[in-house]
Amino acid sequence: MGRLLKHAETFRYVADYEGDPVEMSDAREMVEQAETFVAAMRAEFMPEESDDNDYV
């Protein structure tokens, strides 16, 4: 999970500070990875709520 966050941070940095655009496919991948991360955190820290969640 840590690598996914670092990878997303790199894309954000490039887009925010270097002015380079992020490709749509890269943005979609980051969103998918964010959904995976959120689902994992919900399952770990809010297990009663993750059972009712149909996001992932």
C-alpha cells in the first residue's frame, strides 16, 4: 500500500509543481488504487461498515 501512495504522490507533485499533465489512463489507475486503499482501510479499521459497502 505504501508504494501506491508514493506513486500517487509523485503524479500529484508533477502535475502541481512541474506543470506536466497527467495522462487520463494514469489518473484512472490512481483512482482505482485509491479505491483499493480506502477499501483496505475500511476493512481493517471499520469492519462493521465494510460489510455493508459495495464500492469494491
